[in-house]
Amino acid sequence: MLSMKPILLVEDDKVDTMTVKRALKEVKVTNKLLTCSNGEEALEYLKDANNDRPCIILLDLNMPKMNGIEFMREARKAEMLNGIPVIVLTTSKEEQDRMESYDLCAAGYMLKPVDYRQFVEVIKAIDVYWTISQLPE
């Protein structure tokens, strides 16, 4: 990523979290990775003015307490996501999830591949796109 702001990963699965960390390291993304295990934790993180605003949010949809769609709905309503791209990174192939994500202004919707090499390619694509994109400071 071009910015040195942190990346916020909202993911409840510990194995998926470790996979994202490993893939980011392999792709040589040096941004600090912050993690929240559900939408409620992510909202609390964003509400705290002492926390660094992330340059991007990688968001799972299927989580306990508050899922990714509910998180985006609440965060957009409170204008917490202004200027922060949200990439949905999920196993959900449901058309309804994809439509709702884009209706809530998700910047992308990517399926989590089961194969690690393919997962690295997804992370690489995210990194390349958001490195060349001009984001507001």
C-alpha cells in the first residue's frame, strides 16, 4: 500500500487472519495490520479518535455479533467510512451479499480462495490496485 496508515482486518476466523497476515508479508505489504473479530469491535475501533484511521478495511461478512453487512450499514450511517475503501473478503457467493455490499459502497468484493497460492494472488491484486489508486489523505 502506498500509505503507511494501518490496514484494518475485520475477521473472526483465526486461520483466515493468519492467512491474511502471511499473504501480506509475502506480498511485502509493510502496513501495520490491525484486527477486529467482528463488526462491533471494528465500530468501536473507528469511533475512538485516538486510533489511527486505516487506509483500507478488509472485511469478512459472516461473523458473530455483527456481520460485515451490518457493520457497513452502521459505519456508513455514522459516516465513519468516509474516505476508507472497504474490500469485502469473504467465502459468500450469495448474490444478495454481493448486491448489498456494493449498495453500501464496498470498493470491492473478493472471494477467499481455499488454495493459499490463489489467496496470495487476491492479496497481491488488492495491494497493486490500492497502491496505484489516488486516495485522499
